[in-house]
Amino acid sequence: MTKRATRNALLTSLRTGICLFVLSVSLFAQDRNPIILIPGLTGSELKHKVTGEKVWFKAFKPKSEDLRLPISTSIEKMHDDLIPGDIIREVKIGIFPATDVYGGFIRAMEMRAGYHEESWKDPSDDGDRDAIYVFAYDWRLDNVENARRLVHDVEALKRKLKRPDLKFDIVAHSMGGIISRYAAMYGNAELPTGNRKAVPTWAGAKLFDKVILLGTPNEGAVSSLGSMLNGYSVGGLRIDLPFIQDSSKFTVFTIPSAYQLLPAPGTFRAFDEKLKPMSIDLYDPKMWSKYGWNAIEDEWKTLVRPKGFTRSDGSRVTDDELKKVMQSAGDGVVTQRSLERSSAKVASILKNQPVKLVCEDHNKLAANARIQDYIISVLGGKESTTGN
């Protein structure tokens, strides 16, 4: 590979079409359970734990806080003064119309399905049925930590409701599905250290009935690598100005969850400027130095979307040529394969589960009326969970 934007491009297997998937997993059989809505990456507000100032999401940068976590060799020490607030229901930037994120889904469940929203801290007497609980979390942190917190919060809620037998349904978007999958498979347990293999105990499955995943990257997503190289977008926009909310690659490099969303070992595909396959191990630190993927280096041009470029010999590669090697069925962020599978080395709750295909963009899944109707039918027991 050569250097700079006009030279060799590393092309990956990111899917950029617009078909979304809803995957439903039935662990038990029980109707009208309480629902837990788990948002994806960046889908929860973050606020300062002392001042209460909202830091994420704000169109303009807060005066004293940013999203970068302290870097440490111990993941347990990578915390700051920010804590989760509410989930993000909509995003409003300046004069532009508000964009629905998760608020529309909650309204649909209330108005079309008869559910009502409840509080984790102070649930009502009806909090054990036809209820919605939103699980806001610090999406920057380790996914295992957030999964363990989910289990802890559910168990605490059951005690408050005095319903030890109660099971919950989960609707999880994107990375929220990774959290719910871990919670079901391992419960409150930490991952083993060293070379010991993680063996699912299904300790958390006793807490859940149906698990519905919206665009969950069970095999990872190459867009995570793209965010490390270019920063992440809000509403499809990447803006770097002094007064705009920081979303640069320097922030992404401090976020543990970004690394956990990288394509699973053995699933990453890369191509050189001649569109010939390359052998690249994403989990080899030498590769990150070789291709300039470190935050302090920016010498190589790496493409994660089919955008035409000029080869080192001066010939042109078009968008359409790139689409043939870069695209596969998916929702623009997560491929269908990644939704339907997890790493071949890890047992999954997703094996042989039905998938509902609906054309939609990854960030609009929860707001899609057809998807909402399908979820309502699954939760009400009116849709088959054995095949679609």
C-alpha cells in the first residue's frame, strides 16, 4: 500500500444498502411482560453527576466536559464524572426539524399497544404488566459492565415489585443487543481472565422471555473502525468546529465499547487498490501501526464506504466498482450476517432464530411504523417466533 488519499485504499466489507432486520428470540413463553427498551451506541444522554449538566447530546460543546474517558490499562478505571440520564427520544439541532430516535417507539407502544412507561426507582402497582422501562446507560463503557448493570437493575426491580417470578421482554437496538445477549448468556458474571474460555451459563435467561434485536452487530461492524479513523456521526453528519459537540476520532479511541464493536476475528475483509483481497488481522497491534490507524497517525487512506478514489498509477476506481466488493445485505451499518450470527467461537442465543426483513436505515429502525407493528405482534404472541 502507498500513502495519502490518492494512493492505495484499504476497502472493507461494510454493507451500505438499506434493508434492516428484526431478530426475535423466545427464551420462555409468557404474554404481556414488562418491556425493557435498550438503546444503541450514543442513544443515552450523559450528564455530570454533580452539576446535572447534560453533556450528551448537545449541539454545542459543554463548557467544562467532553466525552473522552481517561486511558488506563485497567478497564475498570476508565470512568469519569459523567453518568447516564434518559434515553435520547429525539434530536433537535438549530432550525432543523427534530429527528425521532426512541421517543416515537415509546409512543407507539403506549398508543397502539396499551403499554405505559414506568420508573426503575419508583414503579407503580402496575409496573409488573404492560409496562415499559427504558435502560439508559453510559454507552462509552465496557459492554460487559453495562450488561452486569442491566442484570443488577432487573433483579432490584423484581424485588421492588415483589415478583420474584417476573420475566421481562427486551427490545434492543444495535449495541443494546450485545448488552442484552451477554446478560442472558452470562448473567452478572465477569468474563474469565487469561486463556480461559467463556462458557455460557444462561444465568440471566431466567430474567427474560422474548429478546428482539434491531440491527444488532453480533459479529461486529466495520463502521466501528471507520469511527476510529474519522470520528462518529450524529444524524449522518460529521462536523468538526470548535463549538460543535465533539465526535472526533480522538474521543472514539478512548471508548472501550468502540473496540468491542469491531468485526469479530475471522470476519474482516480488506482489499488493496486493485480490489484484490488482503490478509489483515484487526487484532494484531502491528497492523494498526502499519496502516496508520492509530489516533496519532494519519498517513494511509482507508475507506469503509464505497467512495471512488484514484489509484497510485492515476487510474480511477468508481463508486460502483467499490460497491461490488464492499456491500452486502444489511441496514447501512450492520450486515445481515452480523445480525444473524455471533462469532463462531462463542455460543449464541441467536442460532436458528427467525429474522424479519424490513427496508430501513440503521438509525431509524425503532422509528419505523412497520417495525413497531411487528414488535407489537411478537410481544403480544400474535407473530410466530419459530420462523419468518
